[in-house]
Amino acid sequence: MKVTWLDVHKTVNRMTLYLEQVHSMNRLFGHTIVGISRGGLVPAVMLSNRFEDLPFQIVQVQRYHGEKMQWKTFKEIVKDATYHLNKGPYIFIDDICDEGLTFRALDLAKSDEDNLYCCLVWRNNERSQFKPNYAGMTIDSKEWVVFPWEKTQS
């Protein structure tokens, strides 16, 4: 499945409206927007430009290093990767919530905060282990998702 730039802009617009509704209830007070590197950086920067009053930070998390790593190892990597973050709460932004392991690990690492989890695409199927607060598109297929900033083979 190919996600176009138009899809990204529309989704970020809808995500902005969702967050503005949350913001109007004063629920975003003190939140930091956190882009999950690498895929979440594009939508996170787009959102950060719309919410200039909220701080912006980056978390470097990558689950695939040739093969999938064990859950216990991944949880420790995420915990270490979030150590530098300002005091929360946070709005974690990623491109896709597939199995949900990144969001789940972030939720465990920063469980004492009133965090929000937002993504462009949520793969809602039997493998999903986490439901984000906001997803721009929901799919249930196992089809590979390609974002416009990703390198594709010709």
C-alpha cells in the first residue's frame, strides 16, 4: 500500500484537529511532542510546526536490525532511548503502529504520564497489541505500507 504526500497532509490535518480538541480541554498543557525516529519524524515535525508552544524531542528507536529482537531486549532499548526526554507527559508520533510494540514499550517506559500515542497508519489485525489514541488511517491487511519519504526499489 502506497501512502502519498496528499494522504500524509490530510492525515496530519485530521490529527491536528484531534489534538486541538484535546488541547481545548487543557489536556495538552505541559506535553512534549516526541517524534519516533525514523518514520515518525516527518509527521512529528509537521505537528510541531502547528503546535509551536509545545516542546519537540526525538526518540531513536529501531526494532529491526536484520532480525526482530526479543521483547525484553527491545523494552530495555526503549527505556534507555527515552532517558533523555524532558519530564512528560508526551505526544508520541510514529508513521505506523503495526504490532504496536514500539508504542507498548514507550507506554511501559513512561507509564506514569498522561501520554498520547498518534500514528499515520494503524494496522488493526490479530497481531495488534496496542491501540493508539489517534490513527489517521486504519488498515487490516498485511500489505507492506510505503510512505513517500521511504526509498523504494525500481
